[in-house]
Amino acid sequence: MPDIILCRVELLDESVLTLDVSKKAFGHHLLELVFRHVSVREKDYFGLQFENEKGLKEWVDALKPIKKQLKDAPHAFKFLVKFYAAKPDHLQDEATRYLYCLQLRKDLLNGLLPCSVDTAALLASLAVQSEYGEYDADEHDDEYLQSFSMLHNEPPEFVDKVSKLHITHGKMLPTEADFLFIMECSKLSFFGVHFYDVMLDKDQRIKIGISFEGIMLYEGTLPHLELKVLHSWFRVTEVYFNRKKLGISVAPEHAPSKANDTVMFRFERESQCKIVWKTIVEHHTFFRRHKPDELPKDSLFNRTMSHRYSGRTQKQLIRDAYNPDGSKKPEAEFVRTSSLTRQHFRVAAPQFSSPSSSSLHSRSKMTRERSASPQKMSSTASSSSLPGAMRATSMSNGSGSPSPAYPSSPCPSSGSEGRATLNATLI
């Protein structure tokens, strides 16, 4: 069918959802179809990731047409956690916490959450408790964990250790196991960090990490990364990129009257630099702001297009879980089935109209079958005479100066560039 895009979405339990989507569909149309299928109410913690034509991983932009984001087949996406909450009690629904557990199990298996064997065994035993429930000697024989992988290279005694810990959990409910699993994961050094390779100069490569805490700079390689600098979100006042260079303006920690420091980074590709810039913009908005910026109004004298986070912030998600009288809203119905059985689904999507602001925040009533076993930030792109030039209004708290820890250089005024100004006032 020429007017249909065939989208293949791999879910967190590794089942596959196939969607027939109109070529006119925007990102938020595809996102909504997936959210309805997984029946998650706190959907803004999640996103769809794809690999672009340059081999770089990007998140689906809700405000852009799908065909402009992923131009060529196959249209393959992965449903993943996009924003990692700092604590499990920030997640209001059982369904959300379970999906988080599936993501964190992937992170552990892929080596993104390095930990000791003892910690890994504890985490694995909690995941087993969530999947299988209470240990039953009659049902759970010596091989019941053989297909349950938690580490990439499990030591010989690992499975036996997990089984013994599983016994100690007794009648612990799966939802309790999920909560404890996330809590233990949140204590690990690299919990919730999105890593990107970056250069300070031609010979020095580091990793930049973006998480709920802020922007972190690491030296070394996983699993032996050493944290050098943490720029908390409340100190980051501006972020901008120009071609392959990314600049971050940071307010001094103990001397607010002094001018901001500016830290400069260089990427091998301009497209990678822009992806990191957008990730910083979205994380700052999600974790620091009360609500996102409004969509800019079209104007004959302001022909700009902007990149902005269009979902709800974490503060809005937590607020929306409660009634005006302070009582918690009932959770969406949630029926546990085995996530260890991979499934394939095919869904024919309806025709779509162009996006509206209300549709971006619509919420569905959901029934989910799942496993037993924040501050002001804006970024705009002007229609400069330079191809692809990107601009934004400035609300800087001070002029940038080189950071003593890392070298900086002035950002050229020509070429593809972007700027996001962040109000660093605490809330």
C-alpha cells in the first residue's frame, strides 16, 4: 500500500509490534499507538529510538512527520526508557515500574550498569521473584533459571547464588520486588546515564553523560569510567552547538555573582553534536521545569522552527497521579502474564490528521497484560541565509569564560548551530 509505512517496534520484553502507519503520520501518532498497546499511563518516561541514515541513534520527535525522521525502510524502532527517574517512588504506577525493570535488566545484560557479582545476584533474584513469584521447590527445579540471563558473562556459581536468594524472598509480591529492584539499581554509579563519546582536543577523548542529575564528564571506558565533573541541572544556564562544537554555560557553584564558566566539546560528526544538544535540552526540561515551553506561534516576521520537549515533565506526571484533594488516582488495570514468552503483534493504524497541541497530551484508558513471572529552556532555529542555521533567544546570566577544568574556544557564528538558554533558578 503506497500510503502506508510499515513500522516494526521492538518492545521491552523483546516482543515485536508491527504497525501500519499513514505516511502523513507524525511522531506522536506512532508513539500513541505504542503507548496504547503497552498500556502505560506515565508514558512520558518512555520513547521510541531508531537508527538514522548515518548510523546514529535518535529519539522519535513527536512534532515531526515520521517519514522525515526515518526516510528509508526498514522503519525499525525500539521502545525504551528515555528518562530515568531518580527513585522508584517517583513512578506512580505498577505498570511503569515493571517496564523500568525490563529496561534495567537490559542495561545490566548489556554492561551499561556494571556492578559486583553479589549485587548482580541480588538484582537477578528480585527479577526472578517478579517473574516467577514465590520459590516453590516442586515447581522450580535445578534448571528453572537456565534461560534467565542477567549478566553478559555469568560466573559458574551465579545461578546457584540467585536461586538461594530467590528462596529468601518468600511471599514477596511481584510489585514489591519491582520496587526494590529499581531502588537497588538506582544506587549504581551509572544508573540512568546516557553516554556519548566526545573530544576535548585531538588526542583526548572523554564521555559525556546525561541523566536526571545533570551533565557528567567521564574519563576511561566502561566499566571503568571515572567521574571527573558533574554539572547539576540547576547550574547549567545555557547550551549551544555550532557544527561539531558543543558549548555549555555553567554558573559558579559558590560564587553566584561571578560570570559563568563555558565548557566546550568537539564531536566527530555535526549530527552527533546536535543529538547530544537535543538530549540535554529535553532532560533539563523534563527534570527541572514545571511544564514545557508553549509551541511558538507562526509569524510572518518570525519564521523559526524550534526543537522543544513536547511531553509532560516529571513534576506534571507526579501531579497528574493525584486528585485535587490530594488522594491518589486509581492505577490503570494491570494483569501480569509471562514476559518470557516472546510475542508478535500486528496493528493496522487509522488515518491521521495533522498534529494539534491537545493530541500531544491526550491520555488513554489502558488495560495492560504484562509479566508475572525541570526550569525555563527554549531552543529555536532561524531561517538564516546559512543552510540549516539554528538559533534561539538568549537569557544568559553572564558572559561565558573558559572552564579551568577543560579547554574552551569561541563558537563560530557561521554554519549549523543551535542555542538553548536555561533559567537556573531553583524550584
